[in-house]
Amino acid sequence: MKPLSKTRARSRFSGPIPGGAHDVMTATQRARCMSRIQGRDTGPELTLRHAVWRTGLRYRMHGSLPGRPDLVFSKQRVVVFVDGCFWHGCPIHSTKPKNNRSFWSKKLRGNRARDARVNRELTELGWIVLRFWEHEIAASLTKIVSTIQRAISTSRKHRISSS
């Protein structure tokens, strides 16, 4: 395949972006790409669900609770969220987008504020809230499953003793 000429290669770019960079997609293509980003059933979420299921724990998914938790253990009142490093501002892996900085800064700040609000609301409703970063699931799945099992066990003991 012949390499594109410089003129033809330049025509693929949608134009300059503040900061001097160029996007290789048009605005319409970028919007379509961004709209396809999954909000549920992500790789890390599926990995965690399969691991939890293998231990014999049973759960509901994406309940109608505030924040739509990824895993819901209704009887034990435990919810689990799997937070993506980019979307939720992981202190280790979060990156700051170079393009459209003001939009992304506001968006990511809003996501973190919403996470805090959801944690508060669920806690006030009597739920135990567990949040894990996607990189933690990849690095220490067994430890995370153990944490979930301990939370469920603690919740069961508390429920029995308060009855």
C-alpha cells in the first residue's frame, strides 16, 4: 500500500486543537467514538463478577440504588462499584486530557463529586459501599474478592445480632 501524500494525510485531520495538537478524527467521528464507551459490563467489572460468582456469592447487577452500583448484595446491604481510572480520577493512573481541558476538568471533577455524594447517600440508607479501581482488579483480584466476602460476613453478623 502506498503511503499517503502529505497533502492527503493533512486532509484527514479535523484541524488544530488548542495547544497546537491535531485530532486524527473529525468532530463527528470523535463524537461517535466517545458515545460507544461502555458504562457497564466493562472488562474489569466482568472479571470481578466472574470471580465473585465462582466463590458462591450471588448478587444483582446495576440496581436501582443511587449511583447504580455494579454489584448489589441486597440481603447483606453491600454494594460494589468498579471505578475506571480515567473517568473517576485515580490518583495513580488518571491522566489529564490535553484537548478541551476545561471541559474534561469540569467533567472529571463532577464525576468525583458524584461518587462522594453517592457514597454518602448509600451509607445514610444503611448500605456498606465498596469501591475498587480498575487497576486494583487487574493486580489483586483475590484480595478484592476477600474484601467483599468480609464485608458481607460482617454485614450478616451485624444483622443477626441486631435482630
